[in-house]
Amino acid sequence: MIEKNKAIKIEENDIFANDKLSRENTIRDLSNLLISTNEPFVLSIDASWGSGKTTFVKLWKAYLKKELDVHSIYFSAWEDDFSKEPLIAIMGELHTYIQNNFPKNKNLHKKLNELKDVSGKIIKRGLPALIKGATAGVLDLDRGIESAISAVTESVAKELIESYEHDKAITIKFKELLHQIIEQIDMDNPLIIFIDELDRCRPLYAIELLERLKHIFGIEKLVFVLSIDKKQLSESIKSQYGNIDTENYLRRFIDLEYKLNNFSSRNFITFLSTKYNFYQDLNDKQYVSKNYNYIEVLSTFSDILSLREIEEIFLRLNIIARTIEASYYLEFENPSDIFNLINFLLIVKVKLINVYDGKNADELLLELAKQREISNTSRKIYEYFISNIQSKYTNQDVLLDKINFAIKKIDFTDGFQY
């Protein structure tokens, strides 16, 4: 049975029992950093898509609760961006957390209700700008409707200017109430709010959320941890503001950045090979020798492959191993070579899809050679091909035949959902 790798189960009594990436020390160090400050603080956890950020922050949240008795809230910004107003999403998560963890604390619930009332005033105050931002360049409104909206927003803008002191007082009141709530939740430790998948949100929503964190939630003992793909988030910001300096823009909102690296990708690869029982399947069919280590190819490229890409390669390789014709192995001097070749081509497919897609062996090798100087990734892949695959086959026709066969098997796996 072909089974997709699932999110790890976080055991209550042994949080890191199923963690194959050795995250415990990183989480411990970051926790000590965050609980050592009472200042308003925003930390970003930066990693590319598919690098295990969600698992990381969920492990972190469980660790804070079990080991440090620190309160934290998790929510996915991407799942909640339908609300259009980030303040609603954050307040909703805070309300749910208090309901679930402090159901009998009447004073805390009273403060929460007051905070919701003040939040409503802040949201109402921001609606005209939200309407204008949400419709600009998107809706094809006729001139009459556009004029009406413009008149309304300009009128409200004038009113906001005239009531500046009142609006300022609302924000101050919001911060005071929120600080009192945090003090009642825990007198000693900060409240930590994890915001996941911010980079996957609608660009306007992501920007609105960052603005809210800076101007509304900047209070003592409130810490935000943003799980982001910084490169992708920067593109979202540029889509709204043009080609601006996103590094400096993000520094307005983020106090400290942490680059999440997968130092234990090899452990993850080893785990997947055991999970899918790949060795046993091949040994039973006598396709490979017992000492064959096919994961060496993936391990060689572990620094350029995300965890999700590694999972995809394993799933495809598993399908190919179960469907490849036994007679084909006999055409290789070393039957294990077919898996080295397929592994290599799968890496090309997931990392250099434009190079791979729809090409036969001749076209693929030509394109790969042209790409070798474009990036470190393409150069590393090309150099591996030269030294580990092409060097084994002096006969070019034989090499092309084997590559074309492998391409057909890989293309077959495109019919499956991952």
C-alpha cells in the first residue's frame, strides 16, 4: 500500500519522541530567549515552503506548555485570512484560548468582553480604508459607484482627522485591557502567539496583519512568533508596494529573525526509508544487494531539498520500485544503478521542473548543461550527473536509452496525487 507520510504525532509525555529532525535543542534555546524578556517582541522563523515550519512551531508550543508552563496560542494565518481583518482572527483565537483554559475566571472574561468592545471600535474605524484597499484594481466598478465610495472614504477620513485624539485613546485603552488580560493569564511569563503560514496569505491581509502587530499589539509581555518563508512574503509585499526594499520594510515589524535549517535531513531520509520498507521490498525481489544504500543520492542533495520535496521523491520512488519490470534490471551491470539514475532524475524534476518537464533524454541533458552556471543548485545537480552517472556509461546511446526509460517511469507517477 502506498501511503503518504503524515504529520508527526506529538506525544504528551515525550514531546520529541517522533521528531526526526533533532529540533529539541533549538526549541529549548529559543524558548529561553523569549521568556527572558517582558518587552513587546516579534520573532520570525524563516524557512522555505515544505521545510517543516508548522511541525516545528507545534512542537515548540507543546514544549512551552509541558516543560515551562508558558501559555501560547497557535493559529494559521492562511486558514483565517477569510476574515479580511486580522484583528478579528487574533481576537477570536484569544477568546477561544481563554474559554478553554480559564472557563471559571469571571474577572478575566469581563476584561475579555471589554476588550472585544474596544476591538469593535478599532475595526469600525478601519473599515473605509479596508474597503478602498480591497477594491483597488480588482473590481470593475462603474464610475458612479467609484465616486460614491470615494466620497464616503474621503468624508470618513476627514472625520478621523478631526477625532484623532479620540482614536488614539481607543488604541491606548485596547492596549491597557490586553495587558491586564495577559497579567491575569500569567504574572511571570509572556503570552506567546504563534502565527503560521503568513507568507501563504493574500498579500493585503499579510500586510494588514503586520501593521496590526506593530501598532495595536505592541505591549509588554506579548510575544509573536511568525512562521514565514521570507522570500515569498517579500514577493507579496512587492505585489502591493512595487519594487521596494523588503528587508528594511520587514525590519519595521520583526525584531529578530531566525533561519530554520534542517541539519538533520539525513535522519529524516533514513526515517522515510524505514517507514516505506523500501530496502526489504527490493531485497525480497533480489533487485539489489543487501549492502546497497540508495539513500546516499538523496543525502548528497539534502542541503538543497526541502522536507516536502524529499517526501515527494520517496513517494514516487516507492511507486516506481513496485511497478518496474524485473527484467529491466538485467540490462544494468549493477542493478542498483537504475535507482541512482531515477533518484537523480527525480531531484531534477522537483528542483528544476522547467529543465525536466516534457523533454526526452537528449533535450534534458542539453538543457541541464545550459543551466549549470545559472545557480548553485543547477551546478551541483549537473556536476553530480557528470561524475556519478555519465562516467559509468561510455556508450552515449545506452545512456540515453536508460534515461528515457527512467523518464517514462517517473512520468507515470505524475498521475498520482501527493
